[in-house]
Amino acid sequence: MASSEKVGCLICRMQDTHTGVPLLTRHFLTFAIPNASIGHNISDWILRDLKTTQEETSNLCNLLVRYGYLYPVHPATQLGFHPSKLYHFQTPYFWPDRHRGASDMQYAVHLVKKNVLSNGQLKEYEKMRYHQLFRSEHHKWDFVINQAQEQICTIQERKKGDRVVLANQEQAYWRVARPPPEFDSDALHGPVKHTIALHRDQVVELCKKEIVYCRKALGRARLKPSVSLEGLLKYSEQFSPLDPLLSGCLPGNPWITDDTTYWVLNATMVEVPVRLRVECWAFSFQELIQDLRGRKEFQEFLCKEFSGENLSFWEACEDLLYGDCTRVHEKVEQVYTDFLAPGAKRCINIDAKTMAVTMEGLKSPHRYVLEAAQTHIYMLMKKDSYPRYLKSDLYKTMLAGAIVPCAVNAHPLSGTRSL
């Protein structure tokens, strides 16, 4: 790879507009080819700049052509350097050290495109490889055809001279990546990265995992750092009054005093909660539903609206997800009987598509079989019932009657308490 980097630097020096090889536009009958150079200009530059011998210069020029750094403007029957021919410098994208091993799919697209543009005038070895690829990649051939057609449409928008240059660049690249039989040599393949051979099934499994990861990456939302920081600041400002370590706690701090009133007022199912706790329910639906006391109030509101089965179904799904794994089948049957079966007493309202997915999953019950239905009911409560609950008299009454603790004189503990 170190020698490849040196060759890349040499090619860049040769293309320098002031001190490099002279590049001219060569005119033909119907079109012009830009940035071409005669072979003897290239060899003279190497002799003068690198101070090499004639034999070393000839060998170096041949290697540059064989590895695809230089390619002839007109197709050559021999892969070698000739001082009287016109040459182009290969674009860096096609340099041997810049690309990974070419895939059969890419080569198939190239052959299909070349077959269309040349009206079927492929060489014998290209025809043979075309048929081999068709047999091995027949299940992807529609994709190959579509890719070739898109590239052809792009090429036809270019000028004729540019089309000739691009065709020669690709041909030079594939002459190295997929050399003809008469040019086939280990020297043409360049540096090869050796990897541990994997079984076909292992390769298929790795490809499936990569496809799943890429699909998830495409659907993943990406936020700007400024937006993320604004959200973090908003969250911190909103919840800082609720943090007993940052904002203190009333009526006293139970971590440093004997007063345990704070724990009593903030018990899980206290009869009358404190005001900060009730205000927290309005932050988000998740805050309300995670608090057992808030969930009880929300259940009472839903029952008044004749939709209490929605929250009961969601709780049953949570129990299925995180409950005893030995009773999964029993719980699934119970949920189906109570909420999903035709004529169930507490039948929930979900769309036909979600119901079809759920019923298909019930044929082989598992923990996540009700995930689609649970998500549907959760979003229904969040978007419909939750906003109306915050505006209801039930919530306003609870907020007005909530406890606002008063500070009391703290009595620090005598001695040291071990944590």
C-alpha cells in the first residue's frame, strides 16, 4: 500500500498544470478528446523528473498502464505502453488502491450497459462472462437492468468526447479488476486483503444482519446538536423542582434528618398527593401512566367516559411483557378472552390491520405477541383521552386539593449514619 501511495503522488505530479506532462485536446472527425497526452511526452517527463534510465522508464510506464493509472485513448490489443499512442490519466476514483474488490453485481451492470451501447458487440470473453453472471445472478437481473438503464440515461446527457473518455475509464478499470484471459496475471490484481474464509451460511447471516442494521439506520431520526441541547435544557428546567437533591424537599430532608414525612407524603398510593407530583402528570402522558396514583386517577376518568378497558388492556400487556415467564400462554389466553374475542365484555377498539397482525401472532403466543395492539391503544389514550383528562374537572379538583408541604425546622441527626 505504501508503494501505491507513492504512485498516486507521482500521477498527481504528472498532471500538474505547470510542471507536469503536457495535456492537449485531440480533435477527431466528429468529436474532440480533452486532456490526452502522447506516450513519448510521458516517458520524457519521467526521464527528466525522476532521472531514471531508459529501461527503468519503459518498465515504469508499462506498470502504470498494466495497473490502470494510464489507459490508451483507443482500445489496445496488447496491455502495454507505446510512445506513439495517446493516453489518458485515470481518474483517482478508479485507482487500484482507492476501490475495494469489485463485485459481480457491478461487473454485470457494466456488461449490460456496454452490451446496449455497443449494440451487442461484446468480445468473446465478455459474452461468456455475461452468460455466467446471468445464470448466477438471475434473481437480481431486473435490478441489474434498471441500474444499467439509469447509467445509460446519465451517459447520453454528456458530450460525445466526455462519453468516450468515461467509456475508456471504465474499460481500463475493468481490464484490471476483471482482466481478459490474455491479460490474466496476479500482478494485475494489485494488493489483496486476505480474510478468513467464511461458510456460505455465515456470509448470508452476516449480510442479513447488515441489511437490518442499515434499514434501522435509515429510519432513525437524527437531531442537530443544538436541538438536542435545547431539549435537554428544557427537560432539566422542567424537572429540576422535582429533584429533591437539586431543589430540596419539603417538609424536611429525610436523608439528613429524622423527619420521614417526605416519604409518607410521596408514598406510592397516598390518598392525597403533593402538588408537585400532580403537576408532573401534566408534563407528559408517560409521567402520568408511570405513576400508580396518577394511573388510578386516569382510570377513573376513563371509566366515566366508558373507555376504561383501554388502560386495563395496556396494563395486561405490561404484565405479559414483564411478568412471570412461565405463565405467558395463560396470560395471552386471558387477554384474548377479556379484550379481543368476539363479544368480549371489555372489547377494545383497534383497526382491522392491527387486529389481523395480533390474531396471526396468537397462533404461536410469546411475550411480544400483543405489541402492535398495545402500541395502538397507548397512542389512542395519549392523543385522545390524555388531553381531555388534563382539561377535566377531575384533574383540576385533584390539583386544587393537592398538598403543599411547609418547611419545618430540621433536626440534624446526632452522630454519623452509614449509607
